[in-house]
Amino acid sequence: MSRLGLLGGSFNPIHNGHIYLANTVKEELNLDKILIIPSNITPNKNCKDFVPNEDRLNMCKLSIEEKTDFEVLDYEINKTQISYTILTIEYLREKYKSDEFYLIIGSDMFLSFDKWYRYKDILKEVILVFMLRSDEDINKINDQINKLSKYGTIRFIEIQPYIVSSTEIREKIKKCENFSCYLPEKVVQYIRLKKLYQ
């Protein structure tokens, strides 16, 4: 039985913070593999600033080229429907029947997790792992842990927040500011070659 970490997102673009997060969880929980899962249409994102799916998928692949224990899953990005997490998990369960899934999310998503589509079914299938930042409201976090732990296993990992987001990176590119320090080098080269986010 393998222990698989699932990290989904729009990855528009994928950046060093995403990789740092995945590496941290993998080491802390001794996971065998991380699956990076770029989404197609997410229930809570404005998609107007999205570059084409092919480009987001390619950037994800470039970001992990030298990581043999990482894999990019194109299941969601190839779909035409909204990317509901439970549907992806059901797909993966058919493929990895006896493996253990660790769904990795941020603390902001954790606090709204009870609003996710079929969240109780998700918790039956995965161990939910969220990143706890030092500036979090611990009372809200504890209330949510108590609420969700009735339906499944919750783990948290304390982590230093990464200092930039994909939104900020896109803004830096538009303003012709330096952005290369926030992204894997091959992703930087790809963005420049394809003239993305300009």
C-alpha cells in the first residue's frame, strides 16, 4: 500500500510555494508520491485570467521534471465539467484501489471545507491535511477540526507561509517586474517563450 499526496489547484502558474508545500507534506508524513492535479473549471475561481489548459498542464510538468516521486495528473484539466474533488477521488480510487490518499489544502480552504460538494464523502476516502500558518485564528481552526473529525481523519502541519501568490506573479509579469525568483527555472523559460500573462 502506497501513501499518495493529492495537491490540486488552478496552478496559474504553478510556483515555488506549491512545490515547497508538497515537499514539506511529503517529508513530514512520509508519503510515497505527490500527485499534482491542475483543475479545469473550479467551483470558486474566476477563470478570466487563466491561460490555456495546455499551458498550465505543461508548466506543472516542467516544474517536477526532475522529481521522480511527483506526478502530474491530467484527469481534471481534460474534463469539460467543474472540477469537484470527490469525482477526482472516485476516479483515483479505481486506479489506486488499496492506497492511502492524503488531500493537501491550505488553511483558508480548510475553514470552508464543510461547504465543499459532498465533503463528508471526501472525508471517508482521504486523510485531510491542511497547512496551519502562525497567524491563523486557532479558535476557528479548532472548531472546524471538531466539526470535520466526526467524518474522517484530519492532520495539520505548521508551515511558514510563502510570500507570493499566483495572482501576484501574474501582476508582476504584466508590469514587467522581476518574477523569476518565485518559479522553477523551466517554468520561467516557458512563460517567456510563450509570452504568457502579458
